[in-house]
Amino acid sequence: MTVCLDQMGPVGVKSYPGKHLVDPKASESTPAGRAKQEIDYGRREKAGYVFGALQPRTGEVLTATYPRRRLVHWIDFLQQVEAWIPQDVERVYAVLDNLSMHRAVDVLLFNLAYPRWEFVFQPTYAAYLNLIEPWWKTLKSLALKGRRFESWHEIEEAVRKATAYWNAHKHPYVWGRRRRQRPRRKPGIARLPKVA
């Protein structure tokens, strides 16, 4: 089983802009109006990190929020992932980036304690090889986009609800599925139309 692991962050306590629709049915008595957003003076309180694990075959996701990105939090998250993965799975391939925290001695000790795990490190500047990277965009859209947060607890609750929603509507993640097809260009410049 392949599991993609990564951290999203820092996620700050602030407003996340979204798309506010303007009523297209304008008349003389009711003008169309303008899209409005409350003025935001920057970050409030503090920021934190969201750790995530994605099973590409099923699309199931596990997330956990932490106030800092420290080694103790990473090991705690790995233990949550170990409990989350079914025990009948013989081999777990964890796809990771080359963050120094991912190669720490405590991670090696975790690997000794759980021999079914194998850590696969992606090459530098190749984030597209980790399937959790496009899922972060989905999480931001579900949890953060168009919302204003006053505290870190509100962000944690939004991430929890978005993860539960995703897992209720999950689908497998496949590379290259959402490629947009461009119309084929016809050769030549200023070609004359064919007349029959």
C-alpha cells in the first residue's frame, strides 16, 4: 500500500479570499452590485501546520493539526498513520519529500519499531511526484477558501470537517486524469476557407 505524507503550512489565522458571486439579474431598480470583502489587517493570533496522509488507491485521507512543525509532532503523526492503516497490510510505502525532519534518527527508530514501513524520498524539486500535493489544493478549497478565522481552533475545526466531508465522498487519485485537452491548431497562417 502506498501512502503519501506531507505537511501543509504554515496556515495562518486570517481571512482566505474566495469568490463571491454578484447577482447577474440586474434591473433599473436593483443594480448588480459589487463583490465585497471585509477589510483584513493581516494575521491575528498565530499559525500552525496541517499534517496529512493520503492513500491514492482509495482516496482516503487522514489529517492532524499541530501548532508547530517539530520532530515530536512528526513522530506522533506517523504513529497516528500506523494506527489508521489496516493491520493486514504487509508493506507500507510512505512517499515523502527531502525535509531534514523526515530523515531524523527518531524516524529511523520508528522504522525499526514498525518494519512494514518503507520510506521513499522523492527527488528535489519534484513535488508533483507526491499525490498529496494536489490534494492540499482541494483541502484549502473545502476548509479555508472564502472564510475568515479568528483563532487557530477555528482552523482546526474547519480542517476536521473538510477531511470528514472528503472521506465521505472520496475517490481514487490518479496521475494525469484531469488533463485539459487543447483544441488542435490548424497549420498555416491566414489560410483561405475551402469553397466547394
